[in-house]
Amino acid sequence: MSKKAKLVYRPIGLLGGIAAGLVSGAVFKQVWRILAKEDDAPGALQSEYPMREVVIAAAIQGALFAATKAAIDRAGARGFTKLTGTWPGD
């Protein structure tokens, strides 16, 4: 891919990352409410939660973020390819 195309795609990738964070955060809140029957997930520094629960919450949140980011990045790359004819990762 040309340097110009990479430069044009960079803001799209950045916006995709922000969108992934927002979407996965909202999805995680809903999933955690269902799984733990609590409104808020435990934070790493909250002493009232056991280590196991904190780590499980973090793992679920990380997995959701990674999957959401991959889906949004792929959709952005496909849209970019339709507009420009070049794949942004090549």
C-alpha cells in the first residue's frame, strides 16, 4: 500500500479503536450485570472482591474488547478497500 493510503487510513483506524472501546465497554457492563448480578465490575484495587473475581472480570473485558476491535478494524478495512481499491494492512 502506498504511503498516502496508509496516512489516509490512520485516522480511520484511530476512530475504530475509540469506537471499539466504547462499544465493548457497554457490552461488558451488560454481560457483567447478567453474570454477576451486580451493576459494576470489580476493580483491581477494590479490596472487597476476591482476586479470582477481579481476574475473571478483567479477562472477560479484555476478550470482549479484542473481539470488538477486530470486528470494527476489519469492517473499516473492508470499507477502505471498497473506496480506494487497496487493503490498508498490505
